Amino acid sequence: MKKIIYAFAITAVLWSCKTANSITTATSAKEPIQVAINLTDIKEDKVMVMVKAPSIKTDEITYHIPKTVPGTYSEDNYGRFIDDLKAYDAKGNLLQVNKTDTNSWSISKAKTLDKITYLVNDSFDVEKGTGFGQDDVFSPAGSNINAGKNVMLNTHCFVGYFTNFMSAPYQVAISHPMEMWGATSMTDIDSSDTNDVFVTSRYAELVENPIMYSKPDHTSFTVDGMEINISVYSPTGKITAESITPEMKTMMTAQKNFLGKINSTKKYSVLLYLSTMADGDAKGFGALEHPTATTVVLPEVMPKEELVKSMKDVVSHEFFHIVTPLSIHSKEIQYFDYNMPKMSKHLWMYEGVTEYFANLFQINQGLITEDEFYTRISEKVERAETMNDSMSFTTMSANVLTQPYKDQYVNVYQKGSLIGMCLDIIIREKSNGERGVLDLMQKLSDEYGVSKPFNDDELFAKIIALTYPEVGTFLTNYVSGTTPIPYENYFAKVGLSVSTIKSPSNVFLKGQKPYITVNPQTKEIVVIPNIELNDFYTSLGLEGNDVIVAINDKGYNLDNIYEMIGASQNWKENDAIVVKIKRNDTLQTIKGTVKLPYEDKQTLKATNDSKTQLKEAWLKS
């Protein structure tokens, strides 16, 4: 799962990702759990769900809705969105139900249980702020219920499991209006236009198959034997699947070329939900990956070029999860407990190596330049150094649901990616450029695969056996150990050195801190008061609480704030500028020149020609 912090139309990328894999229990039952979801009769934004019970041999049974799902690294308690759960015997008599915690319901006389029914509320309705509040569900992992328009049906939000029946097959029937189509990687075995039926081999497979119902807007193309489907819900029709498909096809073709034989996925779906950002709509932007799908939530007000850029970042990251943890994962993931989860030590691999690949493939396939790649790596070093650089990465991963480790989770996409880079460089150096970390992932995939997990404590030994002792030293010192990584040493191996330059920074954002905000009632863009403003504002005499009405004769507010941000990226030092503001309810026009803020930025430069061959192998092989 990749999170994008949308701070008043200024995006800065943070990372989080949903692992995706299988779950089994000791139960070997083959009797399907039959589920009916009614999207044709939605009342008060609530969906009715009916679950037929399997044959139960105990006097009591518990029905669970997940507390968490793999890799979201948060306890979201999806059971809080369930209302009025009732249990019935075959004659229609009510059975006693006791709610034992937020996500669990104990049912008495379970041997006579025929079915349960309940109502599902959607999580988008209760999101606050940026959608990342303490009680918010990250939007791509949540649900939307908008009758006749859109239902974001992340299956873990709607369907649970009976104790000891997670390995039973599931048959899910979904009734829906004729004008709404369900986009998913599952196969509908019902030919009706108003009813879909999906069958999965177990609960885990169902959870990994989201469905987005809306008016059909989708495209499909094939890359190297993989069918890829792009589906879009855009409330105003501003963005269509066809309009973003060329860029998606270019990117995913490059990813397939980069992976080569390591990937055998046959079908992949990208489900894009565009939010109005209004009350009751999604505010947690980013993506959530599954073995054969990615759910993406972004604001509809983004200009198309910015949206496509964000899509490239989030979808490329999610797509690479087909390597790890889909093909390479620990027992903690294979046997994931949705309500009492135990986390794996190896987020550096699941998320870090995945994020590294999401950047490496772009230079490898010629989608970005070397300088652009170096800038991305430099930014990751800079961000990683703001985190706890002496915290053991394996300890953090195993305890990521609790503090103080939870606050360090975002580092899996910064330092975790750099760990992948360092391992890649070590392996390239020791193999004279012939092998890298992708080769290691291929060998681990061959060793394990989708259905064979590894033991957490044995992974390092296996990696060392497949590579070199120097890799083991690195893992011991810098991944399980508490020593900060000396990145300069690894850059030097490929002929790079670190230098500091003065670089123009964003006029409206310093790091993750914006200089502007938005009045939600009026949609006005307001300069934040009581903060130190940068040279852009002080040179023009702008003050806190000033409302930015127009710049260079173009009016701006929340609806087109991204256009303002985009225009600012093209401003040059000393460009003429005219800013119309409202101060104390009085309109003013300010004429002046652009003074850009500058920050010290680390950058990488190739300075040792004797390492060019190894550098080329690292970036281009």
C-alpha cells in the first residue's frame, strides 16, 4: 500500500503497503461458505449481507470481521462498520448472539445455525482530515457505498469468517443494478446482468480480490501474456480509463520486461477511485496492492498529468509485490491471523526491495534519466536520516503495530529501499556485474514460491547461501543490527560521490509542511498564519491569513489548486508576477518578481570513471 499525503493539493510521497498472500487453517472443509451481498436495495448507505453457515459441530461458533489485513500495518477494526448482526436457525428462529469484541460475534446453539445477516456501513463516510487520522481506515483498504453510483467493495469490509473455517471455499453472490459493473480480477460465473457470482478457494483468496462497482469505464490490454484491466470511477467524468491507459501500458510493459521470467501472473486489475474530497468521501490517497489487483484512490481535482504521475508511482510499486511477498514470504504472512496478527521481521524485503524495484526499473528501462534516479535515491537518504537510524530494522518490522516502532514504519520505503540498493551493489560487485538483487529474488522465488513460506529466523542464512558472505555482514550490521548504513561507501563502489548543492524548493511546501491551507467552507486558498514564511512570500509582502485570489490573472481556489501548484513548478527566479489577494476582506493587487526559496540538497554525481562498467551493470543490466 502506498500512501500519498495530499496536503492542500501538494503531494509528498510516503509509503505503506499491503502484503498479499494466502492464509490457511487446520480445517480442511470443502463445503462452501455462501454469501449474498445486496447492492440493489441500499438504504442509508448500508448494504445487507447474508452468510449461510457451514455444518458446525460445536455448540458455539464465532463469526469474525478482520481487525487488520496483511500489510496495512494498522489495527483498523473493520467490525465497527457492522450493524445489527442476527443469527437464524433453519426455521427462521433467532439464535442468541453476543458481541465479544469490536470484530467478533459469538453465536449460541451453533449446531442449528442456518445463516447470519448484518448491515455494512462504509468507511469513507467517517474519514476526517487527510484520511490518515487515528480512527481512519486508509481509503484504498476501506469501503464506499454510494447507491447507484459506486461501491468500493474491499471484500474484508463486507465478509468475515467463522472460527476454524478460513480454509473453506467461498461462493459470493452480489446483486447489483444493471447499470453498475463490477471490476475485479475474479471471474463471474453468472451470466446475468444483475447478479455476479464469484468463487474462491478460501477466505484469504476472497480478501485479496477487491471489486469496484460503478458505471462501466474500463480498458484492457495484454503485455507478454498478462491481461491488464484499467477501471476508473470519476464522479464528473473528468478522467476516463482510456485517457490514462497509454501511460499505464508503457509503464507496465517496462515492468514486465524488467522482471522477465520471475513473473507469471496472468491477469491484473487496476481499480482507480477518484474522490470529490467532500464530506463523506475518501481523503486517504494512495494505493493498496493484491496478488492480481491494485486499488488506487486519488483526488479528482488533480490535473491529468499529475494524476498519471502519481499513478505511475503507486501502481509500479504495487505491481512489484507480485515478487514479494506473493512469491517470497514468511509463515507470519502465509498463516496470517486477521484478528491476532503476528508480524514478520522482513519488511525491508517486502516493502523496501519492492520500492527499490519501483525506482530501479525506470532507469533500467529508460523511463527516467540517471540524474532523475540519483535524485530519487538522494531524497530517500535525506528522508531516512530524519528517522531513527539506529533502530534495528528487523525488530521494528516484527513490532510495527506498537510504539515506538509504529511511528518508524514509513522508513521501510526510505531506508528499506536503500537496503535493497546496497544489497544490489554488493552482489553486483562480487559477481563482476553479472548478478544483482533481482537475481536473488528469482532464486528465493524458485526456492519458496506462493505456497511455501520461509521461517523468519532462517531467511538471512538462505540469502547468504545464495549470495556472498559480505551480504551476510551487511544484513547483520545494518538490518538486524543498529549501526547506521554508511551510504557513501556503497555509492563509491559504483563510482558515485555525494555533494551538496543549493536547489530551488517548492514555493508552497517545505518538506511535509505547507505554507498554504484551504478554507473548506469557502474553498479559498489561505496563507497559513504564525509561521516563518519563505522568500517568495516575504519579497512580495504576503502575510499570514492573506487569501490568494489569483496569480498572473488566473483565479484559484480548491477546485484548481493543483493547477496553481503545477504552474509554480515553472516559475524562474526574477520572473514577473502579479498576485491578487484578499486581506481583511479588502482586495489588493501585488506586482513584483519571483524569489524562489533555496535549500541545501544532497546529490549524487558519477566521479570515478574506473567504476563505470559496474555502474552500468547496476543500472542497466
